[in-house]
Amino acid sequence: MSGDYSRFTFDPRRRFAAVLMQQGRVQLDSDWNEEADLLRERVRVLGLDAGGAAWVAHLTTPNAFLIGLLAGPPADLSIGEGRLYLDGRLAEVFAGEGITYLNQPFLPDPPPFNPAVDTLVYLDMWEREVSWAEDSRLLDVALGGVDTTTRIQQVWQVKRVEPGNPAACGVDLDALFPPSAGRLTTSAVAPPAPDDPCVLPPNAGYRGIENRLYRVEVQVGGPLGTARFKWSRDNGSIVSRVSAIAVAGGQSQIKVNRIGRDEVLRFTVGDWVTLTDDYRELNGESGQMARVVDIDEAQRIVTLDRAVPTAGRPFGPTAADITSRNTRLQRWDEQAPANVLDADGLMTTAAGPLDLEDGVQVSFSVSPAGGSFHVGDYWVFAARTADASVEVLAQAPPRGIRHQYLQLAAIPAGATPSDCRPPPPSSGEGCCTFVVHPGEDIQAAIDALPPEGGCVCLKAGLHLIESPLVLQKDNVSLHGESLGAILYNRRGTGLLIVSQALHDRVHDLVFRQGEAGAQPVIQIEGAEDFGLSDCRIEMFARRDSVGLFAVASTGIDIANCTIGTPNIGLWFEKGCADVSVTGCALDMPGDQEDQTTNVAIVAREMRGFLTIENNIITAAINGIIVNDNAAGPPRSRARLPRISGNRIQLGVNRQDETAFGIDVAAPNAIVNNNQLIYREGRLIGIRLCGSGSSCTDNVCIARTREVGLTVAIVAGDETDGKFLPLERIAISGNILEGPQHGIVLAGVAHADVSANLLGRSAVPFGLGITLNQSTDTMVSDNHILEPTFGIFAMSGARNCLRQNRIDGGNFGIGIALEEAPSVTECRLTDLDRGGILMLATTQRSTIVENRLIRCGGGVDRAVAIGALIVFGEWHVEANEVMDTGLSADKAGPVAAIAYGIRGLYVLEARIASNLVTYSDASTRDPAAEDRALLMQGLLDYIIDFGDRRLEIGFPVQICDNKFIGTGATALVELLERQINDRIYLRFERVMVSGNYCAHVTANGNQQSATVHLLGRALTISSNQIKATTPGFPSWQLNGRRGPFIGNISNGPTLGRAPANQFPSPENAFNMIV
């Protein structure tokens, strides 16, 4: 349907290039519609000039609109996917649409195809306006049903015609379907003089009181005097979607979405309207004319004066069909007696002039003589009140509908289709300076090129050479006609040397080495801006074979090449800079028994940028190596290397030396989005040895039987006991799968290891994340499955482990010989041998807000959170420890003794706000010596000064915890050991407050108590202690001094001498309930 516009101003003869907005001015739809018309016409003409009147995008979609037979039933025609241009306009079948002749988007209900009859198949392209009436998705629901813009839709239809004679290509479709001959002329005339001489005549010209855009549209086609038309003063924009049609008593009730936009722009009784839908419009058929006789505003029902349809294609039989066909009702403005109307409210075309209204007149004609008007022909013209003007059309052809036709196929009766589409551009020898056929001298052609350069093209076939071609000229293009052009050297002495040349290009050639040789197939020396693309390099596998060797060259671009069975695929040596390897496939010789090693891509002594992206490497021992010193500490001078999007499959490394999937020793390297698969052997998937580098979003998959010596990602290097100085490394978003070790940081400072996924369910994994002498490193948000050790940090400082998850496996987190470690917000589940364990740490060692479930079920003594020797404060707070010593499988192993939190030889400690519990405490044997908390201090040292003494010791704070569990003689216990009369291994000061203990007990011995405390002095307050055995002692204080106040217990307090009681009497300040 047509839109609500003010006027159309585009005229290509005015040669405007763009429309520019000015500030503070009125915005007109006509300006921006002119901008759209400018761009559309520019694109159309560009397509016309570039490819001609009709062309197929043969380079990208050569089968576009290729017609094929589909046997059916029913018999059908396939339509090839792709793009075709006709008169500069695009017709496209998208991949996967499955479009056929009987199932195409713009031709509903096409006539059946009869393969037994000669048939011409052609493409019909035209444009139509789409408003909300045709596509309700144009409405934004936020506007409450108000429409905004319209669209121009490119319609293409694959049609067929039976010519009545043998089908063949080359039919003149313009003669078969001639364009409309209709022409229209507009005018504005003076009114007749009034009869009353005292009345002044009105002004000449347009007399309307509103600015209007008139639309004249042909409803019934035919010659001049037979064709009939309708007109609108609003461009036919008064329209509504139809949701139901009911016919009764010779009238039709039409359910519409809206009656109108206001009191003027609406349907009213007496209006002439057209009822149509997509089936009629797309098949070139007129809508049904009728007149409005009644309107029910509340129900939005428009009653028409006749039963529809009176003729032609029926409308949808159901409400769903009516909606899916986008049925709509459109208002027209012709009125009797101002116009001479027939029974359908139409006017007959005539030479005229014919009066429309308010001084507007139109005249019709045809060109050429005897021609006809077509259904849907329309003209638009503006009328303005300010100057009483009517836009001048002088024998103007229709603004639309303009059809373009192209024959696609000719199908003889019972035969296969002939392709009638535009053929691809003709090929010749093109612009090459020299074309060399097989047997001719290629080197002579290269040498004969002028100093300014040129092109040498090798025709398809086998080109035999006895020695390498030498390319020493600038600006040379050496290429094959196709990959059927094969350069063959039977002597194994190489095929191409590029030396001291600028801006040379080599592409679309096959380089085949006939014998195994030590010379590189392609050698580049001192070149600048050299490109090798779309080539194949084929050679024999031997220990010293090299595909391409480059030295002292700048700006090397290797793209989309295939290299077969080299020992070294691509080798960039001293002085190379600005190297790019993209989209190549390197098929290495693999793990042959006599193969020492091989490497797909190696870059040494680089001095510039390096990019290695989107390559496929198979059967390699080493994948990509960027390292100047393979025998010692890694280093590289490559600048900002980027290794991305490669797929690398490694063979078995049978040597003692470590092999690498990707090894980058340059600083500021980016290694991302690579996929690596490897098997057994001493191997590292990815290694970074340059500061400021990142390893992100890679996938490393080990296809091994056991963990062995395979490591997925390593940052750093240790040679002769010395670590490489390395800092600022980011390792994140990687997926590591299969039996292997995960991520190792060796001597790295300020690293970030985050959001990695290591391991898979039910498959053993090695060490998940290992920090060796690393400092100030953040390990966070990693998920580790079935590890031997989830995270292990050793001999480092200030490393932070945060929000990691470890599920299954043996050990969760281990920290040894670390300075100020921190473990926070981690989740550990179903670890057979232990949860979070610290050994010989210094300064403050933090374990906060972790959750540990079912840790240690596979060992004799289970520890969820543990420490052995802490030279500083052990801070354990807000952790949840559940089901320690149990297994996920109820029939699985159970630890003999379970410790929720155990810290031995700890200098000082703060144990606060932890929950140590069991989901079902009855699963533990109350006779087992379990402990929810077991602690022992490191040093309490007494120095005597005669009349006085100095005691050097450290405190433990146990506050606000909830301890629930079993323990034959205690649930919570502090230990001490006396070395001599001056040295004790214990806490000097013990503070126990705000704790809740629920002790599942059996009958204890004389020393049994829920809480068993030792230390020089105790402060005990505000605790609540209970046991399941009546009378089971709540406290054993071992005769130590200190206040005991505000506690609630359900058993007696042992070891409390009256002399040590404070306050006194204690029973007045504590309760037993």
C-alpha cells in the first residue's frame, strides 16, 4: 500500500549527490525520501555499470537462480541459491531457504508446472511499497499501534510460460510482456464565470484548501477509453488491515483494525474502497471495488454494498488466512456527480481533460499508439494552496509498477532445462605481460619483464624446471591460471628464490619437489613486501626438508597456502619483520619412527610484528615456535606477536626434549582462540615466556591414556635452577580437557589466572593450577574437575585464590612455603584426600568464605581445612565445612578420623564465624576421634629475670563459630606440648566466645569433654555447648586460669580449680540446662 507523503522531489537530471540537514529548520518527509531515492538510484546505476543489464555474481554464487527439475510429485523446479542483478537491482535466494518454483516468497499459489510441455522460465522483478497494512511487524508496540515509516520491497518472482513452440533461450521477454503504454498529463484550469455579474470569479488553478498528494491508479487495464481508474487526494494512504470478512444478504461486513486516524483521514459512509490482499497484489490482480454503506465504530466493522468478491480470486476462507494474506481495505476519493463513475466507482480513461476536483484535471494518452494501460499503473502529483499550483506531468509514464524480466531457463518437453542466465565474463589471457604454457621457459619470461615490473601467468599444466626460478625484480606478479598450474623440479634443489625484490606477489601455483632435498622449496632473501597466497607446496618427508625459508625480509604475507609433509613448514630467520601467516594448512609428517622432531612454523631472531592466525596444522611434533633460543632461556625480539584462531593437532613426541603446541617467548604476545589436540609424550600445549602476554579462550585437549608429562599451559621457564624474569601474564577463558596437567606459572609476578575450565567429569586430571615461586598473582573464577591437586602454590608471596570451584579428584588447594597467601570464596566438593591445606606459610595466611563439602573420604585421617606450621596469623573465617570424611557415594570409603579445621604449630590464629557440620551427623561413628576444630600453637617461651618473668607467646581467637559433629573425647580441642620448663608448643592466650557446639557423643572417659582447652590463660564467654549424651562434660579446662562467664552448657565443667574461678561463684554467671 502507498504511504502518507507530501510529495516526491527526486530528479536524476538535477545531479544532486546528497541531502543535507540545516539547523532549526522544518523537517519534511520529501527531503529524506529524496535522500533515499538518491542512494537507491546511485546503487542501481553502479550495479548496472559494473555488471551490465543482467548478471550473476559468478565469483561468489555461481548457481544463483539456476533452474533444475524436481520430479515430485508434484513436479517442481529448484531455484539455485545466490545473487542475481537485473537492471542494477538485486534478487537473492539466501542459503538454506529451500526455495522452489512452487514454494517461493513472492508468488503465492503459482500455476502448476507441466514437464511434458515446452516451458520458458523467467524472472519478473518489480518493487512495491510495504506499509504496516502489509507487514504488521513494522509497528512498534510502544507507540500503541501508530505507524511510522514504510518500506520499498524488491519483489522477484520465478514464473513460467508455455510458448506453444519449442522452448529455447534468447526469447525477447520485453516483446512478450510489453511495458505499459499509459501516459498522464495534469493541469489546473480557471473555473467558469459566475452567472451573477456582481460576484467576482474565483482564482484560477488549484482551489483546494489543503496541500495534497494526488494518486491516480489504474484498476482495470486495457486500451485508452477502456481502461478505468480511481484516484485519491491522500496518495491512497487511508488503509487498514482486515481481520474478518462476513457476507450476508448481498452485503459484506469487513472487520478492520482501525476506522481511521482522525475525523478526516478515515473511512466514512459513501466512500469507495478497494479490498485486496497479497495473493491478488503479487499475482498482478486488481482488488475488489465496493462502496461503504455503514460503519459500526465500536466493533470496527465496515459494511460494503456488495458480497465480495464479485469476481476474481477469492479471499482467505478463514480468519487466519485473511490475516496471513495481509488482507486490507483502502479508501479512494472519487465522488459523483463531480466525477462520472461506473457501478464500481471507477472513471474511464480518456483524452480529457477529466475533472477530478477543485480545478485539478487529468488527461490520458498512450505511447506507442494502440498500447494499453496495465493494472496497477499509478501516477502521483502534488497540489499546493499557497500558489494554487498543480505539479505538472506532461504525458508522463507511470511511476510504477515497473517490471524487469530475464529468461532463466528453457525446458523442452520431457527434457532437462537449458541454462539461459547471463554467462560468466569471458576469460582470456587478461592483462598479464607474459603467458607461459607448459614447456616454455618461465625464467626467460621473468627476465624479460620491464624494470617497472609486470605479470607472468602460467597456464594450467605441468611446468618442468631443472633449477629454482629466481625472482629479483620489483613489482612482479607470478601466478598460475589455476591450481592446475604445477611447477615441478625433479632434482630436489628448490623451486623459487626471491632475492632483494620489492612488492612481488606469487599465487595460485603448485610447487612440487620431485626428490627429497635439503634446499627449501621457496627461499626468500632480503625481500620487502612479498606475498604468497593460494599456493600448494608438496615435498617428500625427510629430516631436513623445508617448505619456505625467509631471512632478512620485511613485510611477508603468507595466506591460504597448503604445505605437505615438510620437516619445517615455514621458517622465518634472522632479520625478518612484519610477518603474517593466515589461513594456511600445514600437513606435517607426524610421529614417524625415524623422525627426530618437526615444527610447522618457526620464527627466530625476529625484529618486527608477527601475526599467525587461522591456520590448520596436523601431525606436527611442534606447532608454532617463536623463540630465539631453543637450547637456553627463551627469548624473542618479535614485536606484539598475535597467534590466534589456529587449529593444531600434534603427534606423539618420542624424544626426551619437550615439544610445544605454541611457544612464544616475545613480550606482549596475544595467544587466543586456538584449538590444540595432542597425544602422549613430553609436551606443553601453550607456553608464554614474555612479560605482558595473554593466553585467552584457547581449547587444549589431551587424547592420552594417563596424565604423564603433558601440560596444557605454562607461563615462565626454569633453566639451571633460575627462573626467567616474567610479569603481567593473563591466562583466562581457556578450556583444558583430558588427562594432563593444567596451568603452570613458574616465577611469574603479577599474573591473572581466571575463568578457565579444567578437566571433565569422570576423567582424571593432573595438577590443575600450579604456582611455583610466583608472586602477587590472582587465581579466580576457575572451575576444575577431577584433579590430582586442584590448585597448588609453592614458594611464592601474596598470591590470592578467589572464587574457584573444584569438584571431585584428590586434593583441593595446597599452599606450601608461601608468604601471605589468601584463599577466599572457593567451592570444593567431593575431594578424596583433602580440602584446603597449608604448609610452612608466613605472615598472615587467610582462608575466608570457602565452602568445603565431603573432603577426605578416601584417606584414614580426613582434613577439610588444615595447616601445618604457620609463622604468622592463620585467619580462618566464615567458611562452611560439611560432611568431612564422607564420600558422595554412601557405599564409598569413609575416613577413620575426620577434622573439620585442623591447625598444628600455628603461631597465632583467628578462627571466626565458621560452620563445621554434617548433613547427617549419624553417618559418623561417635566413638571415632573426630574433631570439628583441632589446634596447637607454635611457641610459648618463658624468660626468667629473677624476681620477674617475661612470657613470649601468641593468642588464638575462637569466636562466633558453629561446630556440629562427633568426637569420642572432644569436639573442639586445643593441644599443647611442653619441651622443657621454659618452652611450650601452645597458644599463650586463648579466647573462646560466642560459639555454638552440638556434640554427637557416646559414653566418654574421665577426660572427655565437648570443648577441651589448653593454653596459659583462657577467656571463655557467651558460648552454648550441648551433647547428645546426658551429663557428658561440656568443658575440660585443665586447671587453667581465666574468666568463665555467660556460657550455657548441658554438662559439667572439668578441670576448673576453685582458686581459678572468676567470677566467683561461677555458677551464678553460667548455666547448665
